[in-house]
Amino acid sequence: MLSVDQVYEIRRKVLVERVGIRRVAREFGVSRNTVRKYLSAAVPQRRLSRPRRRPVLEAVEPRLEALIEEWTPRTAGKQRLTAARLHEELRHEGFTVGRTLVQAILRERRRQAAEVYVPLVHRPGDEAQVDFFDVRVDVGAERRRAWLFVLRLMYSGRDFAWVYEWADQVSFLDGHVRAFAALGGVPHRCIYDNLTAAVRKLVLPERELTARFTALASHYLFEPCFTRRGEGHDKGGVEARGKGIRWQHLVPIPRGDTLAAINEALTHRLAAQAATRTDAQGRTVGDRFAAEAPALLPLRAPAFEPRKVVLCSVSTSAKVRVDGATYSVPTRWAQLEATALVGPTDVGLSCRGERVTHPRQAFGGTSICYRHYLPELARKPQAVRQVAAELLGELGEPFGRYWRLLVDAHGPREAARSLARVLGAVEAHGEAAVAAALTAALATQRTDLLALGALRPRSPAPPIMVPPALAAHTVPSPSARAYDALLGQEEER
């Protein structure tokens, strides 16, 4: 069949230039009847024949559809139906069919079932997408698994990212509080997949949200929205950006003394990129965010408290158990009730107006601060000897040098007894005063405790409260002479 350009040339030569049909037919290598056909119609028409029958396909397709329906409940995950397996079964049942035909049928089924994505419109301040991503970081000399929290404003493309040690609800809530503070406002809607930190129960089309996440949404007045079950690509913007952050900013694996240092470096890198990354119109992320910021909801003061409150009982060994981890508390809290505030990086414990803080531990972990046990250690030299390394690591110098001097001079047993008396002085006079006294003693290589005798009490003893009715009475001080006189009077009687 001739092209449209060739047909145009034929018509122009005959109808405009008046060239003969025979000559034109010879020039284009076609018959005269073909030239006449092109002259008679304004647009060449191709005569369509009836579709060719496909008897093998017509015979195989119904059985193939039935096989797929029968076997689908018997598949799971990666144990799925393949064209090779279906072709094998069809041949076993007596059908004469090639594997390529089975593959073509399955390919057409997938094409018809494939999801068609709707091009969305993102408006200023309207929408943010949120997710966690699995990452690796080097904290000190240790490589750890961590979790990258990402909140992305979809209109401007402004990101907030923060690395957490756990992907739990506390970290999830803390990420929102940090993100909203960094952005200076709150998007009207936040889109999530059905993660357990936000969704307590999923009964489609409804969701029962967790109490803490409901409190967060109520505090900041944003609308929580969720993707379809198993359809994480419904929030494809943050999915793609999370991958981009890992590749662009977490390769090579970031290294720092603490997670806080790694997060600070990540924040600086994202801010620098926002100032240079442009869209098709040449606007940077910073330019688009400047237009979006006024449309965000205002921040609510005070900020939401993301930490979890846990009530716990203090054991006789002055320890509490919170979320499967064990923490020490001052011995004067023993057998009382305490309150724990579980944050993403630390755990605060309070009781009767006092408060102590520990680094947060994983399930089964333990954090013991031997400063909490000073009153007991002052009375138990053997316990001092067993925990001396850990205790002196907390107290630091000059306690460590004093201990080594004691051990060299008297041996571990007597050194433990002397250190127990020093710990009693710490409890009575304060760590700073005892440290100064030990520094003076170490200057002369003395191992006696005479320097502690001159220490003054850390605080004056509280006055004794006397009822007003007894305040005017004076009680004389007793004396041995008065006691002897009293004994003499008894003998005379």
C-alpha cells in the first residue's frame, strides 16, 4: 500500500499537472486501476476483512480462566501462577496449545487489570505525606539499624527528615512535633499508610485510630487520611522522596558520635538542597515553600507532648521496669510508685517531686546509675568492691585516682572499706566538697580520711518546730553532777 505522500503526488500529477494515467502508473510502479482508485476518493480507504478466527484460543481461553479462578486461593506471595505452570496443566488435560499463546493471554489479563493512575493536583498547604524508612547509621564505632521519619509537603516539595532508633509510636509522634516546628505551620491533611502507630483497628472502610494519634491530630487540627490497604503507592510522593534521601544524603552511611549529630548534619544537607533544587519552571523548593507557608495551619502552643506516660512500681532493689527495660532510681524511692515519661531517646522517672533521667534502652536492656545507691554502698563495702569500676566511671576523678592509691597501699578489701566511708561523706556533704577534699589529700599522697573530717554539712539542719504553748518554757541541760546528787538523795531515803 502506498504512503499518504505518494497518494498525494499521484493525485497532484494527474489532476493538476495533467500527466497521463499510464505514465503515472509506470512512474510509481502501480497499475492503472490503482491510480484510478486513488483519483476517485479524497482519502484512500482500506477495505477491512472480517477478523480471522483463532480456534485454539477460543478452545483454550475458557479453561485457562477456570484454572486461574480455581488455583488463585491456593497461591500465596511468591508462590504464584506462571504461564509455564498453566501451560503444563493445559497440556496435561489434552489441549494442544503453545506456551507463547498462554503467555499472551496472561499478558492481556494483566494489562486489563492494571491500575490507571490519576494525575493529581497539589494545592498550597493542603497535603503532606508521611512515612518511616529503614536505614543504617554508624554511631561511634557501632553500625546500627535506624528509622528515617520523613514528612513531605506535596505542593512545595519541602521535606523534614529525622533519624530515630525505634519506629514506635513515641518516635512517630515526636517526628510530627519536630516537623511542624521546623516548617512553622501544619498542613491541612496528612496522608499515611495503615501503620499501627496511628491505626488501632482496620475495618474497611473505617479505621479506629489510636488514642495518642487522635490526641496529636486534635491538638494540631489536621485531618488524618489513609491509603488503601496494601496500596502504599497512594502516597507515592513520600515513597519516592524517602528513597531519594537515602541515596542522596545517607550514602555513604552517615557517621557520628550520637544520633543527634547525624540528624543535625542531615538537616543541613536537606536545607542546602532545598535552596538549589528547581522544578520545570525554574523555581526552587525554597521559593515554592515561601508561597505555601501562609496557607499552612498555625502552630498551637504549647507544643504537643509526644512522650508516653507509664505508671510503674519501684522494687526493693530500687529499679523500675518500663516497656521491657530496667532502670535504676534513688534508693529512697524503694517500694513507692513512680511515673515514667518515655521519649524517643530517653526515659524520665519522677517520684515525690524528684526526677532522674536515663538513656532509653531496648526491650530487655538495663540502665543502672550507681550514684542512686550511694546510701547503701556507704554501708556495704563488699558491694562497693563488686561495682567499683562502674561506680568510679560515673564519679570520675579524683575518685578514680584515690581508689587506685588505696588499692596499691592497702589492697582491694581495705580500699573498699575506705571508699565506702568516702561515699558516706558524698551523701552527707555533696560530691563537689568531697572531691575537693580528696584532691587536697592526693596532692600529698595521703590515704587517710582526716581531710574529710573538716567538711561542713551540705545544708544546715532544719529547725525543730515547737508548739507556741511550749515555746516559753526553758529545759535545763542535764549534767553528771546533778545526776550524782539525785543518786545521793535516793540512798539517804
